[in-house]
Amino acid sequence: MIPWWVIAVVLAAVVIWYRFGPKWKASARERQLENQYRRLLRLPEAEADAVIRSQMQKLKLRHPDRSRVWYLEKMIYDLQRDR
């Protein structure tokens, strides 16, 4: 039988990982905005992804501590404004 403290440690680790773990899942809104930006770019997917990463880095330098959704909305706004 497994000691109770081993179960408690594993459970605590799972709770901590779930609460503070990597934010690797993009929200539905983020995916929607990324797809909209790709459509506006009219580039192959690999090139569009490279542009998204590049633009995101530039915006993060100018506007730190914003959400990914904010950056994507700003990128779409700037692209539509320039057309």
C-alpha cells in the first residue's frame, strides 16, 4: 500500500502544476484572432506564423505586460489601418 504522504505530495504537485503550469493552450479567442490575421496577410501558413511571431515580439518591446489577445487585436488593427 502507498503511504498517505506520497499520495498527498503527488496530489499537491498536480494541483500546483495545474494552477501555475505552462499556459500552452491558446484560448478560442486567440485562435480566432490568429486565423483572422493569417487571412488578412494572404501568406502561406508557415510565413504567416513567422510574421505573427515577429510582430508579436516588436509589440512586446513597445507595449510590455499586455495579453496575447491585445497584441493580436493590435496587429489586426494596424494591418487593416495600413491597407
